[in-house]
Amino acid sequence: MDLHSALFVVLPLALLMGALIVVIVMGAHGRWAGRDLGTGPFVRHIAAAMDVIDARLERWYARMGVWMGSLIIAAALVVVVFFYVNGGTEPVSHGICYAALSEAPFDTGTDNPFRNRILAPLIGWVLHLRGPLFVLVPWLFLVGLLTVVNVWCRREGAGSLLALSITLGMVFSPVAMHALALPGFIETASYFLIAVALLRVRDPIVSCACMALAVMAHEASVFIIPAWLMAVGCVPFGMHFRRILLLVAMLVPYAAYRWWVVQHAGEGLSVALYFSGRNMEACLAVGPMATVAGAFAVFRLHWLVLAVPLFWAGLRNGRAQWAMLLSATVGLSLLIAFDTTRMLCWAFPLLALGGVELGRGVGRRRATALFLLAWALNFLIAPYSTSGAESHRLNNIRDHVKESPLTSTC
């Protein structure tokens, strides 16, 4: 994002969104100019329309089932966003390497720096979605991610319409758009598994297995582990310790696989490479302005909406502390990776958590209105992704990525 766009597009929209937040939130807990914001005729019509849509969604889920109904909605949204972001169908950049792995996951005769991220290519190989067809694997995980997020938000008490509004915010963000604009990128596999791990956080076997698989899909998933452990709630330390031991035990086969890779194909994108002085210096050289631009790209104006429940609840609230922990640990990834927007997309649970908490604080209708207003205004800001000091619009980002990333780092 350049300075001109920040000053003449983003800043006015942010001020407008901030004003709308103040007006709508004031209507939840007070009066503005002596008039209750919740009793005006316009507001009543909007509230009635929301109730009608919410009721129709409930009937849809009653007829189709919550999971199947959410799956159909998620698939339809992915198709819409594919055309909106000018999605591609051929693997590019890192996707080329993942597609190559899907054809022969354990063939060490060819150089490939991404062998450590074996899960998605292995799934592509098993399902015969190999080579050019591998782009379907991240898309399937993306549909699964949106399905889980929608179900997760409804289970947390968001209601059908607010859950759909949160899902809309996510599918029109780089969390989903990266997989469509950059075919073959496999982060959605980890996102889906992390979402399931959080959805089933009370089931230690399923939750630990999903987190272990998320790490196998992409090692950046380790930055989610502290927040995942805290998501269980206030429990004795022994329960956390047992969960850690279970996770470590489930990662033993993956550790053995990585040892085998080092013996037969070199280290590739190793821990030593990420924590090398040269790489960390390059990450720190990105600078604060590019970092802020890259962070803003993840949720754009939805960041302002997410700030409301955080300040409303206060820093002593357990969910607010969880959100801060997740933000801090994901932010630490920028010390070893300069692809700012793509790395901060791992904070996607903030959107779901923030939406649910906002609904609890100001009511479902007002929370839905805020999410939909931010979603609508986001269309005035071109979706983009920041890597290093450069930002590129997602609808033409394939023109700027390298054809072969064999010597690049993630």
C-alpha cells in the first residue's frame, strides 16, 4: 500500500467506519442526542430484515443439516471470491514445488526446498490430485475451513446471520484469497486443521492430532500452539502438560520424517535457515510502515470492528487475553519471515472470536451490522498482500511472483 492510498482511501474509510462503530455501539448501551438508536423506524426495518434472513438461514440448516448447509454456502462463496480476485488455475511460485511433490512425495532425486511441508502434497498424491490438479487440494481445505468457521461461530452462540457475516469477512480476506490468487499455496491445509483443533479443543485426542497435522502441513503452525493450549480454559497445569506430551508424541513420526529428509535430500527450509543472522536481518529490515501495511491487509476495516470487544471486555477478560496471546505469538513469526500478510493470516481465529464476543457485548443484530458494514466498505480498498517492503494487489499478484521459487524462502 502506498502513502497516497493510505491517506486518501484507507484513512477516510477508517474514520467513517470508526464513526459508524461509535453510533451503533452507543445504541447498545446508551443514547445519542437523547434518542435511543434502537427504536427508530429505519433501525426497526433493518432489524426486521435481519430477523427474516436469520430465520431463513435456520430453516436452511434444519433442512440440509448444519454441516452440509455450511459446506454448500462455503463452496458457493469460494466460487464467488475466485472470480472476484481473478483466481488462477495453474500452480505458481511455491505452488510449483508443492505440485511437484504431489507427483512423487518421497522422490529425493530432485531438489525441492519444501519437503518438510509434506502433508498437503501427500494428500494430493493419495487422492490423485497431482501436478496441475494439485491446486484443488488447497481449495478443498479452504472450503472446509469456511465450513468449520461457520459451524464454530454458531456453536459459540453467534447465531446464523452473524456467523455468516463472519464467514463473509474471512472469505473476502487474504486468508482465503491467497489460495485462489496464488494457486498451489498450501496454508489453507493448516488453517483448516487449526480450526478443527479449536472446535474440538475439549477432545484432547482429536485436537492434538489436528495440531500435529497442521504442523506437518506448515511449520508456522507452531506459533498457534500457545493460544491453542490456552483455549482449553483455566485447568490445572497437569492437563496442559499431558496435552503437550500427547502433541509431542504425535509429532514423533514427523520428526523422523524430517530427519530422513536431511539424510537424503538436504535440509531445505530448515530451522537453522530461518534463524540465521542473514534471514533475521532481512526480516527486521522490512520496517514498521511495511509491517503495518501488511498487517492491515489481513482484515482491513474489520480490524476496527475486532477492536471493540477487546476494549469492551478489558484486559482481564479471558478471551481478550487469549486474543492478545494469539496476536503476540503470530506476530513473532515476522522475526523469521518477511511475508507479512501471509504470515499474519495465521491469526484468522481472531475474526471468529471477535465476532462472537462482539455479539455478546452489543447484541447479534448490531454485531452483524458492524461486520457487514466493514465488509461492504472493504470493497473500496483493493485486496492486497505485502511481502517485504512491497505490496501487490491480489487480483494481479501472479504477475509479480517468480516462476520458480527453488532458491527462495517462505
